[in-house]
Amino acid sequence: MTDLLIRDAEVSGGRRTDVLLRRGVVAALGKDLAAAGVPVLDAEGGAVLPGLHDHHLHLHALAAEANSVRCGPPQVHTAAELARALTAAPGDGWIRGVGYVETVAGLLDSAALDSLHSARPVRVQHRSGALWILNSAAARRVGLDSASEPGVERDTAGRPTGRLWRADTWLRSRLPDTGPPDLTAVGARLTRYGITGITDATPDLTDESLDSLIAAATSGQVPQQLTLLGVPLGRTCAPPVTAGPYKIVLADSGLPDIDTLAGIVRRAHELGRPVAVHCVSRAALLLLLAAFDEVGTVAGDRIEHGAVVPAESRGVLRRLGLTVVTQPGFLADRGDDYLRRMDPEDLPDLYRCRSMTEAGVGLALSSDAPYGPLDPWQVVAAAVVRRAPDGRVVGAGETLRPSEALRRYLAPLHDPGGPARAVAPGAAADLILLDRPLTRLLAEPTAEAVRTTIIRGRIMFDR
């Protein structure tokens, strides 16, 4: 159904009223609205909000995670635990591991991974998403010895180490072809969290991946509004999918020179696409800002992650009109590791939030799932307290008020750093109904508060 009357709802933390939805939009707000024949949902004083938007995640990786072995905290902490987890993997073919971090068993290579499991081909992804490690059986299966892919790391003798840096497309081409994953479970999980719009940030989508994502949105596997950053330059998308800014990855394992980067940005702009640039280090950010100073910016240009932003760069970000799409959820997920291993000089600049908003820089919160926690309410809570798993606070001066953190999930997909959407006549009927008033939710953000999720006027989740 696309027509619905929500009775006695607290609208965005304000007055209690009725909300009438017709043909996928908010038609009217008011007390005791008359709507003969329209189904009624009694909110019982619960808050109605615009649906949340996750501005940076990876759909296919989320689906693949469900069939993967967890190789890092909180499930795995030691080499012995990792060996047991790999041995316990079901089946008799390839083992796919995810979430690995060096605190478990050091910087793995083929030999180290062989010592943990050698009977089956194993590929383990670092939790950053930037690195795959293959054991010897896996290396033989994909022909690593003869590979010419730039991301294949080799030792001083020219032998592959088993580490592949940002070589996902090449690796996928050498694996058994299982086709794109079904995204139904991922779409359902998103609706349970109250997420009604998403931006897939996977770069360099192949034709097969692009077609499968469009098909998932068209069929309803993914009911959320969907924007894709990885649409190749020169390609377009038809509704219900939108081509967003063009994704550029600045990999710290091999940063481009400024002329190369400026040329890519310039070409995207000439083709009518802003850019979304993966940027996680101080060096990458300074390189990017220099490129933007040379080429100029256009509306919609954005920085993905902005993991390290020096204080002196905030004014430049504002001057250039850039939005930073960041992930404070990483602090709750692995903040203790940051505190232990990061350069102390970088810690004050880590996943800045409050200082960015105070400087007038556009800011959006997101998950980077599956590499960070998907639950948006966990991310909101992390932005508020910035507490690491061991209880220490990472950057106390960068906390956000709960209401401000929530607003950073309410911006339009096309303007992630912009103003929060509102429940108002004419707005899209992409809404969430909570089982409590907004003040109670903000005091303790939790997905358990989501009672109903409505997308385009249709109830997609109701508990």
C-alpha cells in the first residue's frame, strides 16, 4: 500500500499529530485527519522521523560477509583462535576470511597463513578492506606467480608474498564464478535499522556488478533508494538507481602524482560528475586538497572517510565547499587499536566531527559496512561518546550532541552534508516510526526503538 494514516505521532520530536501518506508522499499533517478507507497505523505517541540515509557502505561485501569466517576481534584475538576458526569453516572448497587485523597474528603472508591453515585455499581480507592475503593453496589456484597485477606484492627476489593490495577486481576474476550475491537479506537488515536510502561506495563497478545492483533495486531485493559511486565515467543509470559522484581511491600503498589525480578529477567534472575521494591519511588529504586547488571543485565533491584531518585543513575544506562522509563507528569498533598503534600526532585529527561542523564543513555520518558497524544507532552513539572497546575516549573534543549526530544521518543522498530532511507535506514517504518519543531515543540510541520502516509509502518492516 502507498496510502496510510499514522495516528498520534510525535513528528520529529515536536507536537503529536496525524500524518497522512498518499501515493508515496506525505500528503498532510494535522490532528484528527479524515481519510476514509485508508489503513490506519496508531503511533501511540512514538516519534516519526525521516528514514535514515547511510551515505557510504558496500552492498555486495555485506552479502558476502554472511558466508565468511570472522578473523579478528571481537570473535578472534589470537593466532590459535584464528587457526581454529579457519579449520571450522564449513565445506571443502575456498575459505573466505574477513576482519583480520595484525594484533591477531602479525602481518600475514602466504607462509604465515599456511601455518594457520594449509589444507584448503584461504583468502583473508584485512579489516581495512585494502588488503587480501592468500595462503599457498590459494596462490596456486589464482596463478599468483605469473600475475602482472600491480597490487600483487613481491619480495626482493620477485616472489609473491601472498599479499594483494587493492586488487579485488583481479582476484575476483580468478575465483570460481558464483555470480553476484542475493541482496534480499541485506535489504531486510537495512529496513530493520530504519535505513531508507543508501549510497554504495564500491569503486570501479564491473558491468556485471553494476547490472546486478540495478536489478536488486528494480526487483525490490534492495528497497532503499540507491545511489552508486562506482558507476564508470560515461555510464548513466536509470531509476530507481542514481549515479552519484565518481569514486576515486587514494591508496596509501601507492599515491598518484598530483598531475594524474588532477587529471582524473578534471575529467569527471567535464563529464558532469562530482567526485567522491577515498582519503584516510594526512598525506592523501594534502595531495587531494592540492589537486582541488588546481582543478577547482563542483557541487557534490566529497571526501570519503576523512580519517585524519589536520586542524589547519578545516578552513581549506570549507573554502572548497567539500563534504566529508566519515565513520565514527570505527572508534567504538577498534578505537583501542588506534590508540595503541597510531602516530600520537594523528590522534587529535582522527575522525573529526564537532570541529568540522563548527568550522562550517559539510559532514555526514555513515557506516562503511561491512568494514565498520552497519547499525546506524551504534554509529550515532559512537559519535556522541567516542568510546573505544577498552573504555577510553578517543578525541573527547570531537563529540557531537545526540540530536546533531542523528541529523547527520538525515541529509538527502545527493547532498550528504546538507540540511536534515523533514516530515512535511510533499516530502517523500520514507519514514521510520519509533516505539518511544525522540528524547528517549536520543538519551539511549538503539535499533530496538525502530518499530516501523516505510519506504515510498509502503511498510517494509513492522514489528
